[in-house]
Amino acid sequence: MVYRVLPAGLINSAQKYLTAENFNFKVHATSSTLNIKQIWTIEFLKENSPLVQIRSSLRRYLAGDNNGKITCDWEVPNPYNKFQMIMHPDGKVSFQSEETKRYLGGAEDNIMCFAQVITESEKWVVHLAIHPNINLFNQGKKKYLRYDANEKAVQCDSELPWGQDCVMALIFNIKEKKYSIRTSSGDLIACNGKLEGYQSSRTLYIPQIKCGMFCLKDNEGRFLSGRDSYIKTFKTESPSLDELFSLDPSPGQVSIRSLLSCKYVSLGPGTDVYAHETQVTETEIFQIIINNTTRKACFRGISMDYLSVARPKVIIKTGDGKILTTQSTGQLGVGHSTADDSQEFILKLVNRPLLILKSDFGFVAFGSGTQRLDGNRPMYEASRMTSDEDGYYQFKLVSTDKYWELDKDGYITGTGEQPINFIIQLVGSNVLILKGPNGKYIITHQSGDFKATGEDAKSATMFLY
């Protein structure tokens, strides 16, 4: 039984990623970028224990035999697949075989588990391979972090990660091998509790991993903590639960606006649901949970099936096939199986002020030396997301302050001076597809092409968001 899992790349002292090949399940460290072959799932086996198993993207387990030979062809773990994960003050980790007591290390094609002592060759940098948009949960207060726009600070006071201000984005600095945390405002959390616009020694943190959770240490050795009224670092020799955070996935949350009344659906006290609110507050936000097989959905707080997201407007069916309807009083009811304006709603994604897209091939970001966006990059480009009353979305790159736009061949570039409209279709709780202003779906390939040329939704690339 696995306690927690942590998908990550492992970088050695030669700045290369540990890699699992399909052919003969060979293991080496020759890659300079993090792609699917470089992603390992660290499985933490027990609470409060450093015992782990390391599984490749091929779902085979890493092992070191009595002679130090590394293999990665075990489908079912055995004693040789178990390692003690040892943390170092600089954030690096070492893996000691539980069976042989030797350490995992090496370079290029010479990866071994034979060293009896830890040198730099037996230290690995953990590059997280989770989606950067997360909810940060403090294990001491049992609360989520929340950006407070009034105080210009991050509080640890949210019972549920509700709305855009509870979404944080991780930024990995590949040069420093440290992390920053970006709030929904676009600013970074500094060690003194203030927010700053750029990475610096004040906004970079060394990760200390504990059972798949994290303590974050600043440049002075102090730990980010939830013990005060707002988040900042404290000096402590022994980090407690107040300094321990879990990095939870951030599912999509939406508002639902009636096309008939132009009012938002609200879930208040009692069992009645109305579409009579003009502003989106917490009661007008719904967490959307979509079954990846049936593509049906339910919304947190109510139970109904999701029919279609093929355009900005949607209709919502209940489990018995009736269509949700806005009545003249604003109250929601169920109607017949044919749709009209009273049965159409606009769903808006409300908890992604910064959109970060990741496909099976990598992140969406600028290609090398070009203004085109690619879909296979190792690091992401965040885009500020806005939407209009009709449910269309516009994307503006944070790094250049330019909008997404299409060239004549359907490629998406980061050169726009004016916003253009895209359609988001939610196909999973944290998965979407996109349609461009030319009516074509956006697809990406392993080569990096990121373009609106797909004829239908089946051809569209699915992106984690």
C-alpha cells in the first residue's frame, strides 16, 4: 500500500536527468530536458518514513542488485526495489538501497547502486513533474493558502480551496534548483511575507521533502510557515507541521450563468437553487468533477449530469434525462428534453487567472528563438486569462504582455496587440481542449507544433490546466 506519490525528474551532478528507455528497460542519465522518459514516480510507502519505491513512466520499478547493477524491469516491487530517501540541507536527495545499503549514483550510461558513501555523484535534484497550478495545504493549521488582495499578502485560513485566490503556481528555477510560489495576482511570496514581482534570493526556496510533502527553506535557513496571520519564514531547527505543506491538485471551478436571465446560478441555504445573482461570489462557484470515461459531470453541492461543452453555451441534464431550466422567478427546475434559451447556460472557468497548459509532450511556451508557441517545452509560459459575457476566453502572455494570435497557417504566436477569442471545452476535472477563432481545434505534436487545425473535438489535444 502506497502512502503518497510524487512525480518528479531526478537531476544528477552532471546536470542530466535520470532516464528510463523502452529498449531493454535501460537506465541512463544523458538527457538535458524533462520529458516523459525522465519522469519517475517516487512512491512513499509509510507515513513518517523515508522508505520509497521509484517507478518509471513504463510502470517498472528501479532496483539495485548485490553487485550494484541497476535494472528497471520489475512490474511488481520486491525488496531490491526499496530505497531510503535521504534529504540534504541543499534540497538534494540520495537513495540508499534498503537491501544492499549502497547508494544510487553515476553519470551517463554508468548508473550504479554501488557507492558505500555519499558524494556529489550520489546526490539528485528533485524537479517536480506535477502540474504547476496547485492548492497548498498546511498540515499544522489544516487550512489552505489564500491570496488576500486587501492585505497584499498570503493568508493560511481557507477551509476549502475555493476560487482563484487559492490557486498557487510553482516555478522551478532550473539554474538555482529552487522553487518560487506565484499567487493569483502574479506576484511571488517573499520570505518576509511580502509579495514581489520577480525571482530573487527572497522569493526562492529550497525544498525539503518529507513523505511526499514539503517544507520550503529560504536563503537564510528559515522555513515558510503557516503559524502567523500571514505566510512568511521563521527560524526553527526542527520544522513542525506548521512548516509542512502538501501540494494538492487544483480542480477546475466554474460559474454558471443563465442565458435567459443573464444571472448566475447560486447555491445558498436550503435545497432550492436560483439563477438570480449578478456577481460571482463563493456561492456562485462550483467545483466541476467530470468522469473521464462517460464525460458526465457533477458540480460540488448539487448532483446533475453534464451534457456537452461543444461551444461556450451548455445545457445541463439531470440523471433521468430532464434538462435544467431557468424559471421566470429565477429558480432552477427541470424541463423537457428539447432545449431553448431558458435551458442554456454559460460556464466560465473562474479559478485560473494564470493559465498553464501541459500536454503529454510538455508545456506550452515559446519555441527556441521564435515567437511561436510550442507544446513540448520543458518549462511553461503562463498566460493571463480573461473572458467575456458570451463565454469566450482571451490569453495574454505574462512574460511579453502580448496576446495569443493565429498566423495564416493556424500556428499560435505570442505577438498579438489585441485579444482574440478562444473557446475552452472542459473534458476532465483538470483537463481541457481548445478551439481557435478560426473554428478549428488546437492540436500539438511531439515536434512541438501548437496550432488550430483540428477538424473536430476528437482530434484536439487534451491539456492539463
